[in-house]
Amino acid sequence: MAEHVRYQLFYWPEIQGRGEFIRLAFEDAGVAYDDVARRPGGMRAMQRILEGKERGALPFAPPFLRAGKLVLAQTAAILQYLGPRLGLVPRDEAARFEVHQLQLTLADLVAEAHDAHHPIASSLYYEQQKAPARLRARDFVGERIPKFLAYFERALARNAQGKRRWLVGRDRTYADLSLFQVVAGLQYAYPNAMARLAPRHSRVMDVHARVAQRPRIAAYLSSRRRLSFNEMGIFRHYPELDQAAQRGARKHAS
Amino acid sequence: MAEHVRYQLFYWPEIQGRGEFIRLAFEDAGVAYDDVARRPGGMRAMQRILEGKERGALPFAPPFLRAGKLVLAQTAAILQYLGPRLGLVPRDEAARFEVHQLQLTLADLVAEAHDAHHPIASSLYYEQQKAPARLRARDFVGERIPKFLAYFERALARNAQGKRRWLVGRDRTYADLSLFQVVAGLQYAYPNAMARLAPRHSRVMDVHARVAQRPRIAAYLSSRRRLSFNEMGIFRHYPELDQAAQRGARKHAS
């Protein structure tokens, strides 16, 4: 399955962020990868590619992957490329497109998770947009997270072939690994809201638990390679946003 | 090239929105497609699939495509599926991934274009979030549009094989058609800002002009199949947001 290619991942060294979805794929497959920007001189190498000083496609932003002559950006595209090479997708073309579609929907959720604390501008600090963040987080937790979780719950419930335990086909795909990561991130950012939502989304929560227990993933999560969630990443814990969400939920419930 | 498959596109009938990127691909290829929700009873058919009452993958939201047994959502995934079937991508696998990566970056820009007028919640009216929209639009037009346009300008300048006239390879791909649509949408929403940005992004503007002049696209654009931009879609013209952007630009320039 694994080819003798040297995989180089380029991503910010201090956060899980979007790079984590790709790290999890390599870790679950047990395939070695070079997390370039986390070693000395790596940030400079990443910058050179972003500035267009190397051959190959030009990335708009990290993460991107280098594999031989190929340079490929966009998390979902990287996972689609790696899927068959790491044994993380079924053989069937339609099933592979379904996995990719689910990954793109997870990517939409990730973008919204970021914008919940940065609704005005990525270039400003959270502290400069706290008031609109409170409003957006209320909508995100009150409307959007439930909508997305319900969607993945239904997708799981439809997959009889995978005994309703995985999103597509008989075995885990990179989309299941990513669903684990999204749930972990949302639980970090919104512990109250997620505790409230968990009972109604038990299949999603089971995927999270099942992925966390896979031997290679468990080993990774307890290793130093796994960075901690923090307030520089996509999933940030600001208690006031989790509370704002609760108020939103109460308002909707009344 | 064209297979004898009946392509059914499902998308909201009153807006260009994300469905337009797929319409443009069919139109340029000269391949017939059924724009289901725009004919009587079509909205009900679309709703049935969204509710999970049909076989095949479950879409999170429109647009989605049905082709034989396949149901596929997510604009970029649909275009990736159609690309080889409609003759809108090169043969080479790396080049196809590059087209897809560019399309995903355009999708990120489209999501930001939407959020510029809806920074708080999709479920609220623009009028309920005018003040934060003014702030977000200032950042979008002052920082984000220039960053994206500069990126596509550089991608074009790197493509010697396509004489720096198309994004990837020798001929137009679906990403070029989508770049046309994004420029058209931004020009509709922010005429002042785009007039100011055009001279510095002449390769991007040339792609826009070159696509508009392709015979089948020109015929489509003047047909009744082409919906007008409007204030229900992704690209909306609110003069106060275009002006907010100008003030932002002046502030940055000072």
C-alpha cells in the first residue's frame, strides 16, 4: 500500500489547525511524514514555497504537501490524494467521491468554527471583535453545530455496509478521522454546548471514541507529536462564547 | 467525450449562487443538463433528496448533481467529477489536482464573499447585521480580495504552458470558468473597489474577458438560462459596503 515516497507536510508549527487532519491520516496509516515547519529551518522552507520560489503548484496558504514533484494545497485535496496511497478509502470511485464530499462539508464546518471567534477579520485579534463574536458564536452553537452534527449522524445511520459505525464503506476513511478531530475541537471550544448536544448525536460521538481508541491514534494522541489545542488555533476555548451559546439555546427553547 | 448520461443539477432556482459554477461548466462544454429545481415540481424533487428519501449519498446542501446512481454534493467535488467527462481538465493527474486545488481556493473566496454581507448568521437578514457587515466588508475588500486576486494573478503568470492565459495547462479548465464567475460577481457587488483593483490584476481580468467571449458562454450569458445577480445570492450589491471598502482602502493608504 505505502509507496516509497517521502511525504513532506508544511503547516504552522504551533497549532493543530487544518494540518492536524493530515497528520491524523499519516498517523493512522502508520506512514512516516516529515512535519517540515516543526524542525529547524522548516519555516523558511515553507515560506519559499508560499513565495513561489519553488517549482510546482503555488499554494494559497498552509497546509500543503510535497510528494516527489507534486506540491498540493487545500486540506481536502491533500487527503483525497493521500486516501488511496495510505489505504484510507474504499476502492469504488463513487465511494471515494462520497468521502471527499463529506470531507469538504467538514471543511465548511471548520471554517465556520474559525469565524465564530473571528467574524470580522482574521487579521484582527479576537479581543478586537468580541461583541460580534458573541453574536456569531450564539448562532454557530445554537444553529450551525446542531445542523452539521445532525447531518453526519444521518450519514452514519445510512451506511448499513459499515454497520452505521463509519461514514462510508466497511472501514474507517480519512473522513472518519477528520470527524474525530472536529468533535475533539468542538468539545475543547464549547464543552458546555457539546455536553448538551452529545446525547442526540451518539453515532458521531461513537466515531470520536472509536477513532481515539485505534492503537496508532491512541499512541499519537499521547505523544509529543500531538500539539495541544490552544487559543491560536481554529478551535479556541473562550468561556464567554460557550456561555453565549447557552443563552442562545435557552432563547430558542423558550 | 460526452457520455450518454443524463445530468441533473439541483440548485435554488432564483439565484446564480454556487450552482452557477456548474452551469458554466455544462454550458462551455455544450453538454445538456437538467436544471431540476427551475422546472415545475423540481423543488419537491430537490427537497426529497435533501431529506434523505432517495438512494445515494446524502447532500448537506445544494448544489448537488445526480448522474446515474451517483448523487454528489459540494461544488468543487461536482466540478472535479465532471471535469474529465466534459473535457474541462488536462489528462495529467498532477494537473487535475492543481485545477481542483485552485477551485477549492475559489470556493474559500466565495464563502468569504457571502460572509461579507452576512458576518453574524446566514439565518438573519442583511438588515439585521448591517453594522458588522460594514466592518467585515471593509476587511474583505481591503485585504482579502486583493490577496486572492494577487494569488490567481501569480498562478496565471506561472503557467508558461498556457502562455499565462489560463490557470493550468494549455487550455481553459473549469477553474478558469469559475474565475470568470467570481470576477463577475465581485464586479457586481463592489464596482468601485473592483475598478480600482483591475489594473493591477490584468491577467485575471483577461481570463474574465476571454471566458465571456467564448461562443457558447457568450450565448449562455445572453440567454434566459442565465439568471441575473440579485440581493438573494452570494454576490450582492449593497452600495454602502462598496463605499465602506473605499474608506478602508484610503485608511490603509494613509
